[in-house]
Amino acid sequence: ILNVEQSPQSLHVQEGDSTNFTCSFPSSNFYALHWYRWETAKSPEALFVMTLNGDEKKKGRISATLNTKEGYSYLYIKGSQPEDSATYLCAPISNFGNEKLTFGTGTRLTIIP
Amino acid sequence: EAQVTQNPRYLITVTGKKLTVTCSQNMNHEYMSWYRQDPGLGLRQIYYSMNVEVTDKGDVPEGYKVSRKEKRNFPLILESPSPNQTSLYFCASKGQNNQPQHFGDGTRLSIL
């Protein structure tokens, strides 16, 4: 089982504030990293696919960076809105030639209006 | 519309009564997978399949079976369900390489 850690486990942020959280994973045999957004009572939806060290991806107010050498990725949300409330999951994929996926336990973000 | 469809969405049943949760995708994806989600444990992979007739164990395969006779379908079978299999189950599929997964809407199973 791949050791994936996400921190913090939960986060409460005032509307309008910016925030960020972390996904840590083994740096050896890295292949790719996926970020997903999971709203309550819905299914997870893909946010970003990241592959290269130094990658930075952006979608609206949400962006992510990747450091494959040290084994972490940051997700940033600028100017948080109530609709950003969700659990954010990361899933690193290792280069073992298979597609066994391990998700982190997620960061549960709550935006306070 | 591209989608992953799971059935049933909800099921309450009793210990030992065989059940099957179906999963179907219309995106011609090679890869399909089953997960269970439990409080505090996140999504854990049960089984996955990289193509027709190719299946492999995930992290928590005990008590489950799968089959992949056709590309679009990947049913999850509980031959003799037990209460510790009460959970929320998700099926997902994806295309090749780095494509992200598309998830179904989930199936909530309660085993009494």
C-alpha cells in the first residue's frame, strides 16, 4: 500500500480568505498525481492530473503545484467561496507498471460564510 | 453523456445473502475499479481491471469478487456478505495512461 498523507484532515476557512493544503507521497517510482474534489452526497470529480516536477496547474481560483523530488503537492484556493466546501483527495500513481491506486484520506474544507 | 452507472444506489440486506452491484461505463475505458469509503479511512481500492478478462486485487479485496467479461461492465460480487461490508461503494473508470478517473454515483450497502 502506498503511503499517502494529506494534511490537515479538516479545515475551516472564512469566506474570501485563501487557503492551501498538502499531499505527501513516496518520491520514488513516481508516475503521476491526481487531485479530486468530492462534495458531500456526490461522487469525486477530477481537478488536476500532474506528472512533471515543478508542474503548476490552475482552474479558476484553484491551483496545484508538484514536487516529485521531495514527494509533495500543494493545492491552493484563492478567495474561498461557500461552493469550495468539499473534501479534496489526492491519488499518487507509482511507476510499478500497474494501476493500483491509493487515495489519501482527504482534506475536508468548510467555508464559513 | 459520458457516465459511470452503478446499481443499485441503495441496498439493505442480510448476512450471507449473495448480492451483486453492477457497474457500467459508456466511455470505452480500459480501466475500471471498485472502492469502498468508510469514515476516517477514505477511499480504499477493492479490485481493479486493466482490460477485459484482466483483474487484480486492490488493498481490501477480502470478501469480494469481480469479473470483466465485457469492456463496459465490471460487477462487484459479495458471495456471502457480512456486516463489516456495510459501506459506501464507488465504481470508477478511466482511459489510458494519466487520465483521471470518472466515478459513479455510489452504492450504499447495509448488511444486517
